[in-house]
Amino acid sequence: MDTPIREARWAPAARLGRWLLGALSLVGGLSWILLVQHSPDPAADLVAGLVLAAAGLVLLMPHRITLPRRATTIAMAVTAPAGTVAGLLVGRTQTCCSYAYVVDRGWPLRWAQRAAFASDPDVARRMSGSANWTVDLPSVAADLLIWAYAGMLLVVAAVLVRRVREGREASRPIRP
């Protein structure tokens, strides 16, 4: 006698959460691409928007792309902090207005910053060297999400490559 497989109590809520996160990521990524075309760093904004949109599509289509849970979790957990920390290697400085010297760090979002204001640009630059770093927590959270999605997309690529290889092997004639 076959017994029906029961679904966990939290499964419908998890599906709804995945769908909502996917829809928000897809719409947010496409909006990001459209709205920040004239930003100071359009390449970084394009990459961030594409990652968000692609990850949103993956989250919306679990029936098309079945991902291994453990590998996906590990990839996302590793790439999120690693990418965010590696993004600190990318920096930008600018002198502005009545001489503000600003140092930004982070990629694709700049989330660490220090700045100084002075009456001339050289003094502002020297003063910024001793200024405290400030951290923009919403930007850190968004950066972590983007890098986690990048890890998930790496797993998607690996799954698709594996599917193609298995398809080629199945179509090869067997030689005696």
C-alpha cells in the first residue's frame, strides 16, 4: 500500500518566499539597469542589475532549473562574504566642491567611505587619510545579496554544463 508523501508544513511558505524574492529580484534588477545608465560606474551597475535579474529568473523557475541544495547553499555562503570583501580592493577617490576629498571602497556597491573637508584639495586629501571609515549597512546587505546570487548563478552554470554533457553522451553512438 502506497502512502502519500506529505509536504512539510513550512514548504508552502518557503515556495511563496522564493517566489516573492525572485519577483523582487527580477523587477529590481531590470529597474536597476534602466535607472542607473548614467551613473559614475555604469559597468558595475550593469553587472549588478544583470546578476539580480538572472537570479530572479532562476528563483521564479524552480521547475526549469533544479539546483542541488547543498552545493547551492555552499556556493552562496562562500561567494557572498568573499565577493564583498574582495570588492574592498576596488577604490575610488574624488575631490569635490569646496574641497571635499572622498575615498570609497566596495564593488559593485561602494559601502565603505572616508572623507575630509578643507579649504584646499591637498589638505583635504591629507586629512582624509586620518579620517574614520564609515560603513553603509544597506549597501553591505545589497552587496552580500548580489554576491550570493552570483554564487547561485555559478551553480546554475555548472548544472547546465552537466546537462549538456549528459545529453551529448546519451546521443553518442555506442561503438563495440
